[in-house]
Amino acid sequence: MSAPAIILMLAAMIIIWGGLAVSVTALLVRGRREDSEARAEAFARAHANLRGDPDRP
């Protein structure tokens, strides 16, 4: 293989693996954020229920 072909192959591998790493990281961050929001909403609903406030979700 020639040097330009090897460089192109390495660059393609870095781009592909880098994209995969960024995608996985974004999914993990999104999952944690949604879990945190869901937990806060459930906490608010539980407290509203304990206070007997039917207007609050």
C-alpha cells in the first residue's frame, strides 16, 4: 500500500471511531438528563399528592 492510501485509511478510521464515541457520549448524557427530569417530576407529583393539592401534576 502506498503512503497516501495508508494515511487516508487512518483518517477514515479516526473519523468513524470518533463519530461513534461522540454519539455514545451524547446518548449517555441525554439519558442521564431525562432520568433526572423524570425523577424531579415524580418527586413533585408525590409531594403534591401528599399535600392534597389536586391542581398540581
